[in-house]
Amino acid sequence: MKGRKTNKKGEFLIKKIEPGSYTLQAIHKKLGTGIAAITVKNKNLQVKITIPSKPVPQHTVGPQEKKFDQNPGSKYFKYWSPYRRSLSIEGNPQTFYGDSYYEATYNKDKRIKTVTEYDSERNQLHTWNLKWTRSGNRSEYYVEFQNRGTIARLDPRLYSHQLSEVRPGWKARFTSYRDGRPKEVKVEDNIGIQYYAYKFTYASQVDSNLVMEVIESSYFHSDSVFEGRHLVFMEEGKWLRMIQYYNRKNSNIYTLEYIHDLDLEETVEIRLDSTGKEIERKIIPFMQPDQFAYTLEWTGREVVIHEIEDTYLEPEGVSASLAKPVEEFTSLEFLSPTYRDEILDEYPPKPFGTFSVGKKNVMQFGSTGFGMEIQWINHFSKEDLKNLQTIGFFGVAQSDISSILFFLPDYYHLKYKYGIGKFPLGYGLTMGFSFTPLINIVDLNLVPISTKIGLVGNAILAKGVLENIDYTYWATIGISITFLTVR
């Protein structure tokens, strides 16, 4: 809004203000800046602004108090909108004493280069790093985290606590729609290994009296396995009305509803279970409309709409779009025998290279996927007739037992494998494990397809695979390089 100058007494008057929430900023050439947040209703309002709003206490800085040196060339702000790439309410670190604030730096074209958020204790939380197009009309960015926490602190509405952990040095890399809203974010560690990803879509529901913006946030593990999603409903793109949460089977877990009382200036949060039954109701601080929210972009009467993905539960079970994808794979393995039948053990154990190809998750029940694989088996013995070189065709089941690794991030997967197979001259049983990824090569941009290095172990009991030998057995452990193709 247009500014006003005060009279000699420091008084000012602004007329014809529409009802709503505003921030007043008063600037004095010598004393600094004062800030006041107000809510205008249908009556006159008197506001007193103190400059500076929160003066810094005058006392000697003790040895344990954090000192702050203002960086030359930086500017400091109260608000930052990564969606609109805009900063608001300029001041200095002393102006925002006791509150969080943002430090901005600029490139040679005077466009925003970095924005760092500080907490109320003046600790750095994370930094937005922007890269602009040559024309300066678009930009992409990544966020680098300076301390441990959750990505939900960037925006509690867009993110979930199911996949949210961040650590110092980790980065969240964003891609955006043309209007600036986030489209996808991938979270990786300090050496470039991806841990999880979010995808966002936007739509609107319009009737004769109401425009409701709907934001869908879906979250995935690094291997693209769907983990869950939630829908955010914003009335007129301003007032948060409801958030619905869904699990990996796309079944509703719970719902949060919000009732805003303008007269009492309070918000009531209601929690509903999966059946719609109210299980909790509480009063929370009044949720003012956020001028920096990810609202719909209006052009005259036209609204930019991005369709929400159609991922609903089908009548007979999990929608195919949410089930674990069928994966075709080729695995090169470098194995060392750890235990062998006496027949094979006549020759000292010798490491050998082998391969397997197959499909995972052809059928799926819970955390267990059923598939097929072909293995090349290569064991040596003193006697040529006792060399074991053959191919096995196996039907296998793989169960994800990663939950026992509670101390590791969800990025790692421990799977137990078991199955039955056929050899040209016999048949056998197999069981084993895999732990991946020790390294995710595709995240290092070294290869174009998903490639992971992992630890594997395998044990096989085989019958009729050697001439004049009823059955034999062996166990191996080693390193695998697996190339995945998701169908």
C-alpha cells in the first residue's frame, strides 16, 4: 500500500483499509525500523509502533553468548517466499532480535543469489541457492541444510514426517512449474546419494460460491517406491481448511480440519480417524492467511491449473500405480565361497565372477515380492568332472526386512531371498540376502540407468547337478552390481 509520512508528533492516518491482516513498517533515519502486525475489521483501529520494535538489551556480552557480525553486501528480511522468489520487511539482525529472519545475497545482476534462514538464536538452519535464466524471468534452486532436523520445517503443509529427515550438508534439489511453485524435490546427502523425493500437483475445485485450491503431495523412497501422500485444501488459496493423509496403500489414515474464528481470533483443529470419527479437538494459535503461500496464480479471471494425479484405490486391491513396480534387472556378482560340500571343497575356495538376470515383484503381497531369476554358477574342483558350471532357473520371493535396521535411514534396504529352481541336470533350493545400496551409481551421474552396488549372500542346495553325485551344497558372499529397468 502507499506509504504515509507522520506529522511532528509522530502521528499518521491511513484511510479506507479493507478488512484483513497487515504488517505496518515505520522507518526513522536515525533510530531504525519498527514493525507492527494488525488485523483490520469493520471499525477504526489505533496502532502504536515503537522504533526499534524490540531494542537490543544493553548489557555486556558474556563469553557464551553468540556474537553476530553483519556481513557486508548482505541484506536482512523478516519474510522470504521461495515460491515467488521475493523478500519482505527489510531490517537488520538487531531489528529481528528474538525472532527468526533471513539473510540475502545478490549476484552481479542484482538478482537473489542465496537466502539463509536463521533461528531466534541466530543459528543458521538452511540456505536457498538460486540459479537464474539469462533473461532473469525464471530460476531453479536447491536448499542446503546446516543442521539436523526435518524438511517439513521448510513448509509444514507441503511435507510429511514419514520421509523428512535431513542432516548437515544434505541438499534438497527443486524443479518448479512455470509460475514458480515447486513441482518436485529430491533429497540427497553430501556426496550426492538420493534418499527420498516429493512430487507436487495443484488443482482447483470451483462452485458458485467457493474456490478451493487442492495441493497433492506424494512421497517416494529413492528407488521410486511410493510411501504415501496427503491432500491440502485451501479456501480461495488463503485459508487452510483440511489436510487428508494416506498411506502407501492409498488408504486414508487420518484427516485434520481447521475452523477459523475471526471474532475470537482463534483456530480450532479437529482430528478425524480413517472412518471420519472425531478423535481430538483443540484450540491452536490463530492461523492468519499466508501472503507467501503456494496459492493459485490468477491472470484476470483465468487460473493456472495443474491436474492432480489420479491415484485412487481400485476395488480389488492396491492400484497398479501404487504397487511396487516390476523390475527387470541384470546383476554382475563377484563372489567368494564361504562354505562348500566336501565334493566341491577338494579344491581351495576360489573367488569367481557370475551373473544373474530376472524380474522382481511380478507378484506382490505386503512387503514380499515374487519374481524370477537366472543364475550362472561356477565352481572349480581338482577333477574336471567335478567342476560345477551350470545355469539355474529360479522362482524367488524377496521380503524387505529393513525395519531391523532402525538406526539407518530408509534409503537402505535389507532383503531376504528364498526360492526353488531347476538346473539342466537337476533342481535345487536357494536362500540368501541382499543389502543395498553401498553405492547408488546413478545418483553420481556416472551411468544413465539405475545402478546400485550392494552386498549379497547366497546358499544353494542342489540335487543331480554333478555326475555320480546325488546332491551338493555351497554358500557364497560378495559384491553385486545391479542394473535395474523399471517397467
